[in-house]
Amino acid sequence: MSLIPVIAIDGPSASGKGTVAQRVADALGFHYLDSGAIYRLTALAAQQQGVGWQDEAGVAAVAAGLDVVFDGALILLGGMDVSEAIRSEQIGVGASVVAALPAVRAALLARQQAFAQLPGLVADGRDMGAVVFPHAPLKVFLTATAEARAERRYKQLLGRGEAADLAAITADLQARDERDRNRAVAPLQQLPDAELLETTQLGIEEAVAQVLAWWQSRINQPSA
Ligand SMILES: Nc1ncnc2c1ncn2[C@@H]1O[C@H](COP(=O)(O)OP(=O)(O)O)[C@@H](O)[C@H]1O
Ligand SMILES: Nc1ccn([C@H]2C[C@H](O)[C@@H](COP(=O)(O)OP(=O)(O)O)O2)c(=O)n1
């Protein structure tokens, strides 16, 4: 078991994982892993290299060779700033498609685990607690209704000045949830040992405070 403390936050699209995970990491002075960004980078790199998202061996090779630098909010792919390019809905769909391929997940595993560095890590995604950091002392399943999540993503895209259509976002989100929950490898699931954080009626600050309270209770237990 790793001695590095890890908080694993998993949940469906636009539930607020990234926002909450980043703030918890800031509050504790921990590192932060946005694992979805790695799948998004893989989808973007495959597209740039003309490799189809369904081509398992091709995308796995792209994943193994990803030339990525994470520098705070800046993400460089092959030296180019792709921080915004990976956030489009189209690349989100591509990420969900490539993420269903077992060879791609295997190619990205060690890259994600390497983020576990002292003094600790907060990691968000779909399989942080199940596969990447199964020994994490705190696992959180962060969710909200599909309507609330679609609304959040809609406002987020509008806030970025992107054209957004609520009906299209809702359909996209449902298709993505369906694929992420029903794939054969590392599907999104609420683990028996994960705390449930339902945020439909909860603000960001309250969600962050709840995760920090769970963490305090873990570190106050000698066995954690
Ligand atoms: N508890 C919450 N209440 C309202 N809006 C939230 C909440 N949590 C996150 N948001 C907003 O929802 C949007 C999606 O959050 P994000 O962290 O990107 O989700 P995810 O990483 O799960 O896709 C962001 O604009 C964020 O500010
Ligand atoms: N640990 C992870 C993280 C993301 N994925 C896949 C599934 C998701 O639909 C895509 C994009 O993930 P991301 O967390 O960036 O997506 P959202 O911002 O929540 O919409 O990648 C995964 O399979 N496993």
C-alpha cells in the first residue's frame, strides 16, 4: 500500500468533481490529478494524428506516447497549449469513446499513478477509487441529477463564451453517462467503501467542506 495520502473523487460528467477536487487540494496543499484531462488529451492527440477513436491499438499507442506537460492550469501537448481545446464537448465525447478501450486504460494507468506525490493527492475521474488508487483512505462518489448537471455544463460553456444548446448538452451528457457506466472495463460506479456526496441542492463551498470533514475524520483515525 502506498504511503502517499490520496483522496479519490469519482462521479458522472459535470457533477462538479474537478471544481471540488481542485479546491480540496488547494485547502490541504495536496497535488491534483484531473484524470479526465488525460483521456481528453488522448482523444485530441489521436484526432491530430488521424487515428480513429475506435482504433484500440492505434489509440493505445497514441496514449503511451503522449507528450504532455501539466503546469498549473496550463496543459501542453507536444509543446502546444491545448488547455482550452481539450474542454470542448466534441473532445469530451471522444474521451469517453477512447476511455472504453481496455488497452488505452492500461496505457494510461502508470501515468496517473505517478501523480501520487507527497504531501498527498486529490484525484478526480471515474475509476480513481476502483482502479487507479484502490487503497485511497477516502473515496467520494460525487453526483447530482442529470438535469442539474446539464444545467451546470450549459452555464459553464456560456461562461466561456461558447455557443451552447441545453437540449444538445443534455442528450450528450446522457449518452456519455450511459457509455461510462456500462463499459466492460473500469465502469463508473459507486463503490461500497465510497462516501456519497449528492450535490443537486448543495453549493460548491458546502461540498468542499464535507470532503474536508471526511478527510479530518480519516486522519484522526489511527488506522487510516
Ligand atoms: N455544487 C455545485 N453547485 C453548483 N454548481 C456547481 C457545483 N459544483 C460544480 N459546479 C459548477 O458546475 C460546472 C461543472 O463542474 P466541473 O467541476 O467542471 O465538473 P466535472 O469535473 O464533474 O465535469 C462548473 O461550472 C462548476 O462551477
Ligand atoms: N478516470 C477517468 C476519467 C475520465 N474518463 C473518461 C470518461 C469521461 O466521459 C471522459 C472525460 O472525462 P472528464 O472527467 O473530463 O469529463 P467531464 O468534465 O466530467 O464531463 O473521460 C474515464 O473513463 N476515466
